[in-house]
Amino acid sequence: MSNHSQKYNIPNLLTLLRIALIPVFVLFFYLPFKWAHLVSVLLFIFAALTDWLDGFLARRLAQTSAFGAFLDPVADKLIVAVALLLLVDVNPTSFHSIYLALPAAVIISREIVISALREWMAVIGAHTKVTVSIIGKIKTTAQLIALILLLYREPLLGIATGDIGLALLYVAAGLTLWSMLLYLRAAWPSLHKDNRD
């Protein structure tokens, strides 16, 4: 299979679709219609499902590629960061948004730190030491559920989805810090290695 066909295989096209949906997601989030927030939630859920689906198809169809390995986490980080920013921005003077700002800052900051760490480890040829951990996967699941509940905003069957979503976001932020420490511990020997030798 040529590099071009590998680059634009089904899993990678799904990942590109996830990125293309971000401005649509933002648009519906801000539209002044009662039903618009539900559409934004459905778009976010669809994006989360394509994240699972593209990984499944890449393995099932043997269509893994370097381009996909690069693009998939980028797409995930973009839509999560955008969702967090929108939620904090929706009513910046409310206590709800103040409480949202802290875990949002932690999650976004962690992604920047880990992305920089992975890039640096790849440069020195030690990228295999910094791989996705089970804690990172649990964090991602808690984070996605939290964001879906927070984006929905309205009570569901008498349940305050916003409060549950906020609690889950703090759980995700805690797991985010934990997984970052695991990454840093794995990279610590390389960080302290004297490359002048």
C-alpha cells in the first residue's frame, strides 16, 4: 500500500472528520436556540465514538500508520481543549465556571507538558519509554463522560448532570496529574542523562 493511501485510509479519514467537526461543534454551542446545545452534545458524542472507531478499524483492517499515530491524539486533545474552553466561557462570572476553570487548566496544561515530553523523547530516540498507560485511558473515559454531562447542562430524569459532570471532571483532573507523574517518572532517567558523554 502506498504512503498516500495509508495516509487517507478509513481510520485517518475518521480522525480528520473529528477535527473538521470542531468548528461545527463550536457553532452549535453558541447558537441561541433551545435545541442547539443538544446538537453540540450529540456532535461531541459522535466525535468520541469516532475516536474509538478509528482505533478499532486501524487495528482490525491493519491500517495503522505513522500519520494516524500522530493525528489521532492531536484530534482528541483539540476537541477536549475546545470543549473545556467553551464551558468555562459560557458564563465566566458564575461559580460553576470558576470551579470549572481549575480542572480545565490542569487538563490542558498536562496535555501541553506531555506533548512536549513526547516530542523531546522522540528526538533523543527514547519515545518508547513514554507510552499510553491504563491510568491515561481511565482518565480519558472519565473526562469524556464529564464533558458530555457538562455540555448537556440540563437535569436528566431529575439528576443534576452538571454537578455529576463537574465531580467527574475533578476525578479526571486528578487522574491527569497522576498519569503525568507516571510519564515523568518513566522519562526521568532520560531527562537527567548527560547527553554530552
